[in-house]
Amino acid sequence: MIKVSKGLERYQEENPFAMSIGDLMAALLLIFVLLLSSTLLRIQEEAEKGRDIQKALYRDLVDKFSDRQKDWNMVIDTTLTISFKEPDVLFQPGRADLQPRFMKILNEFFPQYIEVLRRAEHVANIDEIRIEGHTSSDWTFGNVDTATAFLKNMELSQGRTRTVLTFSLSTLQETADLEKKWVRSKLAAIGFSSSRLIAPNNIEDKIASRRVEFKVRTDSDKRIKELIGR
């Protein structure tokens, strides 16, 4: 061991540019820290950019629908979620076909909604337009256990979102084919059954839980995931 150590010292003396293992590890660690710092900075920048995009889109949605929110019983959240919360207007109990009043609302709402999303300052940042269906934990037709009620409500919520999606697309009949193609490429319909209840103070609000939501996802989250290699 002593001979090896002396040999290494002699080699380093004769080769002034040679690095010890410790120096090499320190250099690699420094490179890693610099790369990590750069990545964290870019993640922070993307997060700030994403918040700015979300705020701008939220403002435009509120401006577009501010005079209709009360009439439609519609709520626009800062998370870019638009909720329609009047169950009797949306569907009949246990049915997936749209009520006439909800059809009338969608016929006016959806084309204007897409018009906002496709504005020049927003369109490149839209990753997904999601239609979500939510139910309460109850199943009105027959006395069933909790697990069965969840499955029946899952089937119901999925059927409802498909119906809303189909009808919403039909409201774009006068729209250019290129725009309709863009909408179809972004649109998704998901039924959540009773998995996302409205339950203030852990007490389920069965009426508020029965809702349809339109939710926009921007591409900022996707870019952040790409940065961290997920």
C-alpha cells in the first residue's frame, strides 16, 4: 500500500495535470450541481410561465361568460374548471340523455368556450379539454351496497360524459374543418362516478356532487415533467 501511495505521488509530481480520485469526484459533483441548478431554474421558469398562462386564460373565460354564470348555474374556477351544478337541469335521475335546458346551454356555451381557447394567445398552450362527469354516492334505483352503487354510477357518469361530448361537437357544425379537427384532438370524456365528491367538513353534498365539468389542461405540466425526466 505504501509503495502504491508513493508511486501515485511520484506520478502526480511528474504529471502536474493529473487529477487525484478525490479531485475527479469533486469535479463531477460540481458538474452535477450545476446541471441540477440549471434544471431547477428552468422548472421554476416553466412553473411561473404556466401560472401566467392559467391566469390569462381564467380572465378571458370569466370575461366571456360573466353575464351567464348565474343563469346557467355555472362556476368558473381559477384551476380552469367550469362546473355546471344543477342536476335537474343536466340529466334525469339515472339517465344519460341530456335535458332540453342543458342542450340549450351547451349549444351556446361550447362554441364560445372553444373560441376563447383557440385565441392566438392561448391555442398553443392547450394540452387537453376534458369533460368530466361526477355523481353522488347514492344509487337511486334499488337498494344496493356501496361497491355496487359506485360501479353503477361509474357506468352512468361515463355515459353522460360521452353524451355531452357528442352533443358539444355537434354545436360546431358551422365551424371550419381545421378547427373541428383541433377540438377532436384535444377533447376527452371521463366519468369519475362518486370518487370526487363535494364534501365540505367531510359531509357529502349530494346535490353539488352531481355535476358536469369542463376542464382545460395547459402544456406547462407536460413540459415540467419532461424537464425532470418523468
